[in-house]
Amino acid sequence: MNRLTGITVMMACVATAGCDQLRFAPGEAMKANAWAHYRTTQLAANAAREQSASQELCGLTELSARQSAAFVGDYGMPKEPPAVETPQQALSETNQRLATAATKEASQRPDPWQAADVLLQAGLAVAGVLGGVSGARIARTVQKARDTNRAVQEIIKGNEVFKRNNSDAAAAFKQAQQGQSALTRKIVAEVKAES
């Protein structure tokens, strides 16, 4: 398989698989927060049992503790796990700040549109390396995809601003969009959620 075919196959795989498989690693604050959450849910389950809470509350807190273990397994252990051995430690100001820092860290992660743009930039770089007529064609195709990506994002955000500023036209606007495919609706919903 020559280089052009190999690169074309790779790009086709990325295009058909989408970016759902792309996942950014959690940072230290997110790992520490997952650990603190796990320990906090264990403490809550213990407290519910010790305080003879209802069977329902005991069941919920025990289930929550088991579910929380999956987050630690997914995120990984922090370099320095926070101290969460008692309810007082769980409720400490340090853990309150940790939860805020983890939320902030999670919100600063690149969104899928940025990831797609990075992949398209990589495609342009590959096309530049290939050179020649094939490289130029690939570069034009990748640049067009990148421009389309940006245009779609701008249009959707503009439409949302229009609907907010013209609430009387929102129903007519929605009716005009009813012919959209399921894929288009999914993309629009994702962009709206990120805005």
C-alpha cells in the first residue's frame, strides 16, 4: 500500500468513525475529585446504615458508592489522593475547592469542534507533505471541510441569537427546519449544547 492510499484510508476511517472515539485525558483535579467523590459516597452509605436510614436511602447511597468506583477506574488515581476518611474531611473547604477546580478543568477541555479542526489541520499538513496533484486535491478537500465546519458552527450560533432576539418568529423558524435529516439535527443539537 503506498503512502497516499494509506493516508486516504486513515482519513476515511476518521471521517466515518467520527470524533466520538476521541477522548481527552482527565487532569489531576478531575482525578482527585473523582477519588473524593468515591470516598464521599462510601462515607454517605456508611452514615445512612449507621443512622438507620430508610431502606431506600441506604440502597441509594450504597449504589452511588458502587457507581462512583467506575469514575475512579475511568479517570485513574490522582498522584496525591485527597484525605477523605471522615465526613468532616469530605465536607472540608479543600474538597469544596477541589470540586470547583475539577468543574473548571472539565469545562476548559477542547470541544469536539476544536478537535475536528485540529484533525483537519493535520490533514492539510499531510497533503502538504504529499505534494503534487494528489496533495493539492487532498488539501482543497480538507480545507473545504474545515471551512464548512466553521460555517455550520457560525450559522447555528447565529440562528440561536436570531431566535432569542425574535421570539415571535421562533415557531416559524422551527417549522422551516422540520425537513432536516437526523444527522443534521444531531449536529445542530451538539453545537447548541456547546454554546
